[in-house]
Amino acid sequence: MSLKSSNKVETNRYELEISIDGAAFQEAVQKAYRKNVKKMNIPGFRKGHAPRSIIEKYYGEQVFYEDALNIVYPDAVEAAVEEAGLELVGDKIDTDVTSIGKEGVELKITVTVKPEVEVGEYKGLKAERPNTSVSDEEIQAELNKLAERNSRMITVEDRAAEKGDVAVIDFEGFVDGEAFEGGKGESYSLTLGSGQFIPGFEEQVVGHKTDDAFDINVTFPEDYHAEQLKGKEAVFKVKLHEIKMRELPEMDDEFAKDVSEFDTLDELKEDTKKKLAERKEKEADDGVETQLVDQLAEGLKAEIPEAMFERRVDENLRDFDYRLQSQGMNLELYMQYTGSSVEEFRKNFRPQAERQVKVRLALEKIAELEKIEPTAEELEAEYKKLSESYGVDVDRVKSAVPEKEVAKDLAVSKAVELVKESAKITAKKAGKTAKAAKSGEDKPKTKAKTAAKTTTRKRTTKKAEEAKTEE
């Protein structure tokens, strides 16, 4: 098997001429014969025992060519691509078999390759590091969350339902006087103000008392997932069976003993402050990294093949499905509940995928320009880390994940560090409002985990997961 020629035919597209010699092809034909002979009936021979020469005479000498080509094709293409020094993207390969016979196979393939890339400035980039000081309000907000997790629900009998209560209701919805599918529920626990139901429903439960029976009038949103209900006016007949409210524990030393390993509330507060500080430091680091890689993506110059974006969307969609499965759901069921489609999901994942692809390309180019290569010790340490993470033997991980891919991921990680080390980081002044501090909504929103971090490990972790599955 040999590469005869490699020619660029258009942007990011190459045509390769590949030759498979007669000996290699005849060996593949023999394998194809052994694979198929058992299911072939030839007059005068027991089923599965006809010699290859007889079968070829009966059906024609090309009877096994298709299977034989499928046998040699993957290795031939891989060897040719490697010899040409190309890196393919996407799974689509256009193939044209120009000749096939006893003398061998001649074929042409057209492939999509990784684009040529230029990066802008990547040293001395500027970023602002979020403030990481911890306020008393933030500590109290964490303790409030802890109290809520250790609260209990009690039945309310002396007042009407209020926002924040849990109302246990029966309901049935009607449009134009007719009950509609999915509009009925019994003894349903609805948290008032949670937004679980369509706008206007929960607000009309507020103010009613236990055992009240009443109607609720609402209009379905124009973008509602059920086509037959979009924009329709509806009446729900409701029966309120029970009102519940959350009773919080008193926040004292006994509370600290009940919810933690500490004996006093002061000790619990100090530990909470420490953990908040650690979390904010991590979030600040991620925030800085996000700002820097965003600048790398913006400075990238490349004609990126659509196949790269589509592949990344596929990977992100699979990751989302895996997370759903870990929670006892799957993508198909989730789409049914939300009224979404695969096309809508792909559209939503597209911006993230484009960013991830650009960041990865930029970091790979930086690693190339800086001649960044991991050491043998670093490679071994990375294999060990993958082995421990997925509970798979190191040798099995090595067989599943090529060293070239691990090396590339490590080089990209080093490129991230180089960019960060050379960056000019300024501290952001504290300026949160008391309201934000109390609600815990002032946490820095970072995207680093969906950019630099995932793009440096996507390939190796996927193959390590596959190795574990096979085991």
C-alpha cells in the first residue's frame, strides 16, 4: 500500500491517490472468502465447503472484491493520510475506485483537513481578576441554604396560601370547554412562585385556603411546546387539599452540631468562610482563563471547515445525554418534556461548539509556535491519571489512547499556562450589592470549563471512557 500523490483541490480539501498492491489485495480477497464461504451454496458441494476458485468461476472473480476492499481500505487510508502529513476532520471521505483486480487497487479519496491557522497576540494579554473577598452576607447566605436543606415541611391550617408555600392540589384544564391531554393532575405538590406551571397559574392559587375549590383562567404562551395549545385561553378547575410551609431550624450551636462536625456556630461560620474563599479563588482563576481564551478565539484567523463545528456539536450533545443518563433520564425523554427537538438542541449548542473549536485551534498553534512538547515523565503521569480516573489498567488506557493524542492535549494545556503566565492581570474592585450577596447571585459566571479545559481533554477522556466500557 502506498501514497502516489497528494494534492490540495480547494480550501481544507485534499485529493490523495492510493495504490494497494496485488499481494495485499489478494490476501484480503482470501479473508473475504473465508468470511463468506459458509453461507454460500454451490451445486455439487456441501454448503460452506466450495473452494474459492469454484465460487469465483460460478459468480465471477469479483465476487469477493467488495468485502476485500472494505478489509484493506481503513489501513490504506490511514497510512496514506499519515504519509501525506495531513490531519483529517469530520468522517466524510469521498472515494473513487479507479481500478480493481488481481494486480491490486487504485483509488482516489478526497478528504477534509484541519485548516491553516494564524493567531494574534497571545503574550501580554489583559484580564481582570474578580474580587475574592468573602462578606458576612455571603456566609449567612450559605448558612441559610444549609438551614433550608435541613428544614421540614409542616401543614398550615390557619391562613391562606402564600408565595413560597407548597400547595397540594387537584387540577384539570379545559380549552373551549373540552379537557385536553396532559392537563390533569391529582394531589400534585406545587411550590407557589417556582414557575413550574404556565404564567398566571400559581399566582391565582395564592390567597386560597385549604378545601377551597376554584377556577383559574390562563392563556398558554405563543411559544408553548404543544402546538394545539399555543396562545389558547384555558380554564383550570382546582381543588386545594393542603398548604405546607418550610420550617427552618433555629441557627445556634445545636444547629451546627446537627448539620456539621463542628460544636459551635462560630466554628461552622469559619469553615463556611474558608470554603467560600477557596471556591471564589477557583472561580476567579477560571474567570481569568475565560477572558484570555476568549481573546485567543477572537484573534484567530482560519477558514474552519463546517465538519469541525458539527463534530463538536455532536460531542457536546453526547456529553449532555450522558449527564441526563446519570440522572435517570435520556435526551429523547428530556426533549419530550421540554417540547424541544434535536435541531433546536444542535442550534443551541452551536455557539459553544464554535468557540471551543476556535480556542483549541489557537492553543494548538501556540504550542506549535512555542515548540511545546511534553516530557516522557509527563506523558506517563497523564496516563496514570486517566487510569485512576476511570478505574482502567494503565496498559489498557495506553492501547486505547494513542500517545500522539495525549501529547497534543498536554501541549495544549501547557499553552494555556504560557498564556496565563504572560498575561497582565488586574484585580477587580469589590462592588456587589447587598441584595446580590444575600441571594448568592454574585458568583462569577465562568465559561472556562466549556472552552480551554474541555478542549484540552476531550479526545483522551472519550477514549478512556470507551476503554472502561469495553472492560
